[in-house]
Amino acid sequence: MCGITGLFAFNEIGRMQAIHMHKATEVIAHRGPNASDVYSSHFVHLGHRRLSIIDLSEGANQPMHDASGRYTIVFNGEIYNYQEIKEQLKNKGVNFVTSSDTEVLLYAYIHYGKECINLFHGFFGFAIYDNEDNSLFIARDRMGIKPLLYSIDEDKVVFGSEMISLLQFGIEKEVDPTSIFQLLQLTYIPTPDSVFKNIKKLPQGHYMFIKGKEVSIEPYYQLKKQCISPLNLTYEEAQEELLKVMDASIKERMVSDVPLGAFLSGGIDSSAVVAMASKHTEQLQTFSIGYKDEPLFDETHYAELVAKKYNTDHTAFKLTPDDFYNHLFGMLDSYAEPFADASALAVNILCRETKKKVTVALSGDGADEMFAGYNKHLGEWKSRNQGILAKVIKAGLPLLKQLPQSRNSALGNKFRQAIKFGEGLKLSPQERYWFQCCWRDTETTRSLLSLDFKKQIDESAFLQRKAQLTQHINGEGINDVLFSDLDGLLVNDMLHKVDSMSMLNSLEVRVPFLDHRVVEFAMRLPSEYKIHGNMKKRILQDAFKPLLPEELYKRPKHGFEVPLMNGYKTALRSWVNEMLDKDFVANQGVFDVNYTESLKNTIFNSSNYDQNQVWSILVLQNWWKKYNPSLNKA
């Protein structure tokens, strides 16, 4: 895993931006501390930072060229089946000079063209330049595990693994108010848009092809089209097949020339990965994170049960609130686009500590989105199959709203969930899905904004973006919700969080559940195999039950929550005051000053608020101060 960046100039004006190539490469040094280089021709320039995983020799450094010198590649990711593809290419007469997957990818493109992508098992963002016909091929993996951003104007195309690279090329930092509006509702800005009007994210399963001055972006993989025909398997047969496809995926992801371990939260997903990975190595190293002073959020006991069962070399990091506060600002400073999932704080520390022992870690990400593991999935199933409980909650909603709501207490969180469930019952399936995705509903979000900023939101664009995120919802079964989560929540929140935090710490994270063959298998299963009654992730739980400690099945699911509320009042108080300073807010022009003044009072004198809603505002304000973007005030 690495970091890439590049420039394709259309003219001499665009070519002048090549003076920024080394800086654009250097600012992503955290993604690849082992080697760095830049390739330059007249109009095309490619930069690479290397985190060595496969073939640690200097010969595998990038940018890499083919034997003729015609083709040049920069590549971020891993191709797990590269040995198989390598044998096919050898039969075509290719002589390889390294044992890297990069060289295999390069020659696969030379021999198969754009269709080479369909051969790859893995995750990637790469660019290949053909200097004879002056073309550049850029691609992002099927599931969007690896990021790729770009900017196009009349003089050039620039691209990279992170937005910070693109900003080195002098791109105007003009804020997209509609994106900010989305951020404050979702905690992230969905693909293909970004916080800046002239920077976009290449969607998962897409490629960009540039030749001369022509630029095209096309899909090469669409998950839903791969899952049209349902699988005709009994529930028992489906369980057996799930174990087979997962074992194959994990086995592929165990290949590494550097130390490899696994995250182990104590939940079903990561425990399942550890159970299978342990079969393919002598002693797996595992890592978990917990909270010394917050038993509601601490799950290390369950992780230790799994570690003991499989005799892993286990390390549990027990954190205090000060651990979060001490690493908070370094993490925030790494965001070139505001991102407000607070659990990134914990993921950052987990990755930092894990990196001290291994360079590659397996993760259970993706299972919740494929197998219906979130509380909102159970809520949606109950909304579509209304029983007595749904009717009682709907009737009692006015009373429930009077009760304290908080993610920081078990009872308060139950009240919060019940209220959100009751409010959702009033809505259509599409509107309910959007409501469940949002941490703050649309009209509430609008109410905290300044009058001028509200005028700048493109309402038509907002509705189009919302429709894109809800396009799969049809109100039948639960798979429509899962397709939507895979397209939206997973790519823009979960995978972005893991990539940004792991690469900030030069750690590669592999996600076996997101092998495209596993995903296609899961999404062709009937909804009732995934959720039924009060059981979420039904088939995943049942298939792995013989392999996991019984105690894991008697515990509630916890998210990767981070205790922040007390910090707002104590260690972070001065920062909160700075971010919500009256003069700063007024000059910035995003929020209603009366709202932010009231919010400060609530934060410092109450506990009856959602810490994550506050976090999204503080993250945006911190980013704004760092990047000082332009905003066309009405």
C-alpha cells in the first residue's frame, strides 16, 4: 500500500504546475515511508510514495517502467492473485525482473488493456501512462477500499490518493456549500463530490482515461448488476458456502513479506476473521482497543476470549480520555477534507499502536453493511414488518421525546433509538433510509446555518445527491438497504476512516469481507438469511458459531464510540471556545451566531445533547481555520 499523485498537462500553462510534483508527493510521505520518486516527461508527471509489503527490494520501487520504457505505473494497493496472473503472462512471453505485484499489474495492462481490471483480486488506485499514444489510464478498485481524487480544468488533470496532494497544485479552495450541508447531516461528504467545488472523488468501480485533451470516466464494475440472479441455496448450504468464500479470501490476504496481524474487537466480524486467519499462520498477532474508565464502551474482555481460543499473540490497548485528547489535534490536522466520524479517534490510536508490531493488519470491516449488522437495519426490518412494539412506540412518541437522550448511557441510548425509530415510522422507505443515515435531520441542519449560507446551498444539487444515495431503496426485504449502505456509508465513511487513519500511521489494513466474490455471494442471498426477528447478521452468526466463544453471542453490539462529552467541558474547553468564537463564526459566515452561542452554553452546562452532532461542527470549524477556504458570500 502506498500513495500516488500525478499531473497530465494539456498545454504549457498546465505543464508549469509540474514544479509542484515533488511537494505533492512529499505531503503524503506517511502513506509510504520506505521509498519515493517522481517520473517526468514533457506533459505527464507521476509521483509515488512506497510502503513496502510485497518484494521489499529496490527493484520494486515506483514509478515503475516496462522493459521497453513505453509504459510507466504508479500503484497504491495490493493484487492478491498476482502470482496466478503472472503465470498467464509468462506463458505470453513476459520476462519479469521483480517479484512484485506492481510489475504484474503493469504487464497485465499492456497485454489486456482496460479489461485487465476484471482479473484483479484486491484493492487499488493506480495510473499507467503510455508515452507512445500519450494516454493515461487511472482506476479505482471495485468496492472503493482505496481512495482516488482528481481535478480537471482547461489546462490539466491532477490526481492523487489524498486531497492534500491536489492542493499543492494551486487549486482554488472554493467551498461547495452543498457539500458542507451534507457533511453536517451525514458526518461525511459522499462520492463523487468533495468539500471543494473543483475537486472530485473517482467513484468505486470506475476508471478515467485521458488521451490528448479528451477525458472520459466510465464504470467497469457495478455491484447490483453482478447480483441480479439470487442464489438457490438452502440456509444450511449458504452457511457452508459462506465459510468457503471467506476462507479463500482470508488465505489470499495472508500473503505478505512483512509482519502481519489482525484487529480483534471482540465482535462477530473481526472474531470470524481471526478464527479463519489463525489456520493459515503459526501464531497470529491480534490487537484490540478498550477504555479504562468507560465500561459501557469497553469490549476487550470478548476479544481476549477469542485470542485465548486461538492462541493469538494478543495486545489490548486500554485508553484513557487523555489518550484521545493527546492525539486529537494530530488526527484533525491530517484531514484535508472535514470528516466527522468521531470513532476515527479510536481507529487512529489502534493503528498507531498496531504499527509498532506489524505492517499489515486484517480487519472485519464491511460485514455489517453486507449482512445487516446495524441497529438501523433491525429498525428498518421492524418498520417494514410492523408489530405491536412499533405501534406502541409510534403512539408513545410525544412522551418518549421528553426523556433524556444520550449515547453515553445505556438507558439514554435506548430512548434515543426508540425516538428515531418512531420518527422513521412516519416516513416512506426512501425518506426513512435518509433519516436513518443522518446524525442531524435536514431541517434541523438548515436551522443552524446563517441566512447567507442557506442561500448558497444548491437545493437542486442536494436533492440529486440525496436521490443518488437512496436510489436502491424499494421497501422490499432488506437487501435494498444493504446495497445503499455499500454504495454510500461503507465507501464514504467506514472505508475512508480506515484508509485515512491506517495510512496516517503507515499501516496497511486488508478487509477480507470485501473481496468482491464474498460481497457478490452475500448480496445474492435472500434478506431473511441476514435478518429475522431480533437477529441481525443471522447467517454470519450461525455460520461461525462453531468457531467462536459462546459468550460473543450473549452480548449487545456496541459501535466504536469515543467518549467526548466530558472532554468538551474540561481538557477541550478552550478549543471548543476557540472553534465557536463569536467573531470567528460571524466572519466565517456558515453558522447562525445565535445558534453557536446557545450551543456553547449547552455544551458547558448540560449533558442532554448528542456529542457526535457537536463533533461534526467542531471538526468543520477546525478544518476551516487550517485551510482558510474561500466562500462566495451572498
